[in-house]
Amino acid sequence: DFDHYSSGWDVSDLGDFQPGKFNIQTFNKISPVGLSTFPSDQYNVEGETYPNKNAHAILLRSHKLQESEVDVTVRAIARCGAGTNNVPVSRMTELGVPVFNTPGANANLVKELVLCGIFL
């Protein structure tokens, strides 16, 4: 069983801790173009195999997030797409971790697909 916030932690536990930098863990393939909007002098963005387990935020698409994948350092979870059915929202609420989604983020893609279908 995974128990959040029971063991405690401090900065010495974090292997690559750099004051002033936010660590973001991503799941699924998120566009490098979108991830490049995070300035590298302020953010470390790593994939699923985040080495030091000290992410401040999680970005995911369709990955079914388990509570055991949410480090105690996580302060926010963003679902890149509509809905939050793949995130345990009620448990994250209990832990004080806000969960966001991005409805309409693919609206331009849908518009382009519909227009393409009309013209074909």
C-alpha cells in the first residue's frame, strides 16, 4: 500500500535538487514543441522514467495515473486533453493536489480535420 506524506522528506533526499527550478514529469508522448515553452533555466522536464522521484508537477495525456506514481513532492497534475477520468481526482483532492485539464486544446485540429473532410 502506498501512503502519501507519512514518511516526510527533506531537500537532502532529492538527488538533483536545484533551488529555483521546477521539476515536471511527463507521461505519454507530449509534443516537444509544447514542452519547449517551459524555459530550461526554470524547469526540468523529464519523461515517465523520472530518475529522482522529486517532480513538482505531472503532465499526462491518456496514461492511467496510479496514486503510487504521484511523488510526495507533486503539487499539481495537468491532463493534456479533455476530462480527468484517468486521474484519481478524489484521492488527489484529499491530498491537496489540484488536477487540471485542457478542454478544447485540440479544437484547431478538429476544425482542420472537418474542413479537410468537406473539401475532399
